[in-house]
Amino acid sequence: MVAQKQFLTTAYGGYLKQEIPGENVELTHVEKGSPAGELLRRYWQPIALTSELTDVPLGFRMFGEDLVVFRTTQGEYGILDRHCSHRGTSLEFGLPTENGLRCCYHGWLFGVNGQVLETPGDPPGTALKDRLFHGAYPCKEYKGLIFGYFGPPDSIPEFPIFDSYDYPDDRLVPYCITYPCNWLQVQENVMDPAHAVFLHTRVTFSHFSDTWGELPVMDFVETPTGMIYVTTRRWKDKVWVRSNDIIMPNLAQVGHIWEDGQDAKQFGRVGITRWTTPIDNTTCKVIGWRHFHPEVNPRGIGKEEDCGLEKVDFYGQGAGGSFEERQRLPGDYDAIVTQRPIALHGLEHLTYCDKGVVMLRKLLRRDIRKVAAGEEPPRSTLRSGGAIPTYCHDTVLAIPPIAGVDDLELQEEVGRRVTEIVIAGDHHAADDRHDVVRKLLSEYESSVASQAAA
């Protein structure tokens, strides 16, 4: 249980502060058997960039386990416990073969499924290898990322294909950044649109565009895959509605990074698809793709060459410059990592701006408790063109202020109606979903703009 908060009511009252509460173990801890860890293990998780894996094994940690990923000489991928079942030598020094990974110490050979294929030091006819398996997890490569499944072997889910994975003229560029803190505080940042106003715009300089400094009308809405935030801003004669996706439990999608609300568009799609993967309780990795297509890089600001291992092409992601430089011009990394290695929810004083964080924690608790009760975690059953629909978007409508109508109320109504079109209706199972959504948004824009002209 999270301790009840107490407010200081005395100036210079640091001495009087309450005892520091414990961590929210249910949501933050990820080791085997932990509530959140057991949920996250039920989903395919990216573990590395394909470019990191050469002709030798790559050591990595996931959910507090020490593992290796390797590729056989025939091109099949495997994930094994790092330490050999024989005497514990690290399989980082194993040698890939045609059908597995051979330990350097005594030559034991392990298949990608953990089967012990050879124990060459034993006498002929030994039965040891026939009754022993080494720890292993399913593994696959997809579009420049290596994925693993770390849950029960009798319930391996289908590898999910979301509609943002195959978009016209889109180039998916893999990247990853390590964060020395708990996974949840990194993931929560995606559902905190207020920080874009301050951290990214007003406090130091405009990281993206001045438009982000306008405090939006905010809403948070559940979707078939998780939740979105809805931010609606007035910028001159346009209304800009933006939504980031949370695809439960730890996948997130973000729209056009340098969107400025200037040019009209309907249902502009994804700029970033990224997982927050737990390495252990106090370390995680943001790993995924930067998208490069005309809708999210119209002015050529994004740079593919700046995306990759421990780097991405926009400000404030990663340790970057010196500590003093980051103090003067902090970014996301600094604001997130310094919440402590594991943020203490019992010390927070949440406000209206934190409604998205509260909803995300609520959905996580719901799914964690379903898994703990022996149920399957929820997954979207919708398909559009064979892919799972997602809801991240930027929509900029040419809707000027309307005489006699409170403009904040107008923005709220526009955000609500745009969101209904984006996440609801039978058209989300149609192969031409994108076209239908854009048509409906265009029709709505015309109907509201006509009121302004009347």
C-alpha cells in the first residue's frame, strides 16, 4: 500500500518531513515472480538492435536475468541463459554453430530452444543430454530489432503486427537509449502532455516548436489497445489535436516531433514507435523505431543518421553533454532519471495535469491483477488490412474562432469529436480505415468551419 501523504504546513520544515514511503512494488518491480514482471513477460519485447549482434553472442539483461542472444551460422536467432549448465562459463564466449551455441569450456552444444545437443566430454551413449535442457526463450528478428518472449512457454502469443509497421513511404530506423532508472517513470512520460509545455518549450527554449508552449485542453481516453492522451490547441486559425498511444503494457507511439500546427492535415501518423523494456528494477531501455515518411518529416529536420545505438535525432534523450550543460538545458532524460532510481509514488502530489499518469497506473494494475488471477491479459482483436489499428495521430483542422462561442469550449468539442472518429466505429476493422478516418475528419472540419463563416 502507498502511504498516505502529509502536507508540510511550516516554512523551512524540511526537518518535519514524514518518513520516506516505500516503493510501489506492484507496478515497478520486474524480477521473475513480481506482479509487473509477470505481466510484461506475456508480451514480445525488443531486446537489442539487429546491428548490435555480429557473429559472436551478445550479452544482455532482461527482467534481472543475465542472458545471451546469438545467431546460428544458418541465421536462426536464439536467447539462452548466459551461464553454461555444465560449469557456469559465460556463453558470451560461446561459438555459434549450424544449429546452436557451443560453450568454449567443454564443448557443450545448446540448441536455440535450450536442448542440450552434445556433451562431447562424456562417454559414448551418455543419457545426460537427453534429459537436460538449458534455459532458453523464443527469439525473432523484425525490421532491425531483435525480440524475445519471456513468459510461460505454453502460452506464447502471436507476434503482433500494428498498422504503423508498414506505412506508405515509411522508413523505420531502429534506435535505443539506456535509462538508469525504473521502467515505469520512463513510460509515464508519454502520458504527460503538460511537460511538453514547460520542459520542452517555456522553461528553457523551444525543443520542437513554439506551438507546444500553448497549454492545451487535455483529455485521456481508453482505446482497444490501451489509452491515448488528447491535447487540443488553438494556433491562429487552426485547431491542432494530437494523441500519443500507449499500447499496453509498455509500447508507446508518438506523432510528428516537430509538428507546429500550421498546416492542415487529417490523421497524420506515427513518428516514433518505442518500448520501455526493463533491464532490472532500476535500469531500462527505450528501444524501437524512428519513422521517416513525408507526414512526420516534411521539412527534413529529422536525421536518420543520428538514430541508432544510444542516440536519437531530437533534444534531451540520453545523457548527452556535461552535467552542468544539462543543468542549464535539461531534457526528458534529466527530468525522468532524477525522479530517483525508482520514483516514490507516495511522495507525489498529483494534479489535473497528471490524469494520464493516474489512468496508465490504473490500467496496469487492472492487467497485472488479471494475470495474477490466471487470466490472459487483454489484447485488441481488431484488424484492418491484417494489422492491429493504432491511434496515435496529429490532426490540424482549419477551424477559426466562432463569434459568440467560447473558444476553449470549441477546442474541447473539436478534440472530443476528432477522438471519436479516430478510435470508434465499424470503419476501424475496414481495410481502408485510414482513408475513411481522414474523410470523416475532413467532413467534420468543413461542417464546423461553415459555422464560423456564417
